[in-house]
Amino acid sequence: MASFASSSSTPSSSEPASVTTNPPLPSAVHDGAPSPSSAIDFLSICHRLKTTKRTGWVRKEVEDSESIADHMYRMGLMALIAADIPGVDRNKCVKMAIVHDIAEAIVGDITPSDGISKAEKSRREQEALDHMCKVLGGGSRAKEIADLWVEYESNSSQEAKFVKDLDKVEMILQALEYEDGEKLL
């Protein structure tokens, strides 16, 4: 393994004799990536998205209904294959689709019929997101996830508006598939 400490380097004529120049560290060290253990802890929380069924379909007694992760994944694909729209960053939309329901890994899929106010739902989800970002170790990746989630929730950009539209279209598409598959009881 290469050492990043400088071994007897010869200073240039413009450098003082006591200064040594170390080669730059690999970019992975500076990119804000979480540690392996914090990434595993974060992903373990996110695993719940794969096992938590979407509440609306469960209430409709849909057999083998989709999980939150199923929904988020297809929205990510929808954003990926969407036509380019002037002023909309498609790559940002893909990321936003992947994280838009991420707090549901902790709070579950809260629907309007649960009797929880929008403000309380938002508070719970924000608290869950903050916890998840802390588990991730903070840094630029956690900030990116948090920023994307907040942008989506506040509907504050063209990308957020587009992803909210995808959310509705995905639900309609899923309903049609359940109807066509006669999975409704």
C-alpha cells in the first residue's frame, strides 16, 4: 500500500527547506462518503422500506401489495426514462424519487385517513430523516439526502413538482395493474 507521508522530498528553490509536499489524498477521502459501518447502519434502517407495505393498498386488501421501496424504485425508473424537460435536472429527479419517502422507513406510510395532521406527519418525518442522516454520519451525502427530501416536501423546485407528479402517476399505474391483475378482493 502506498504511503501518503512524504519521504525525503527535495524542496524546490522557491520553498523553504522545512516544507515538504505530500501528494493529495484520494478523492474518496474528501467526498463526504459515510464510513462503512455508518453506511451499513443506514442501509439496515432503509431495509424497512422493502418490508413495509404501502398503507393504501393494505387497506384496500390488495393481495401481495407493493412495498414503499417498490414504489420508490419505480419512481426512480420513471424519472430516469422521462423525456428531458427544459429547466428540470433529470438526474436530480432520479435522486429525489429515491429519497422522497425515505423517512417512512421509521415512521411508516402515514396516510390522510390515519387521523394525523399534516403538520404532525411532517414533524415525525423530519425527525426520522434527521435521525437517519445522523446514523449515516452526517457529511455531504447525508446533507444531499436531507436537502432533496426537504425540497420535495416543500415542493420548492421544478424537480420537486415533477417528482410529485411522478408520485401520482406511479400510484395510478399501480392501481391499474392491480385492477388488471384482479388482485383486489
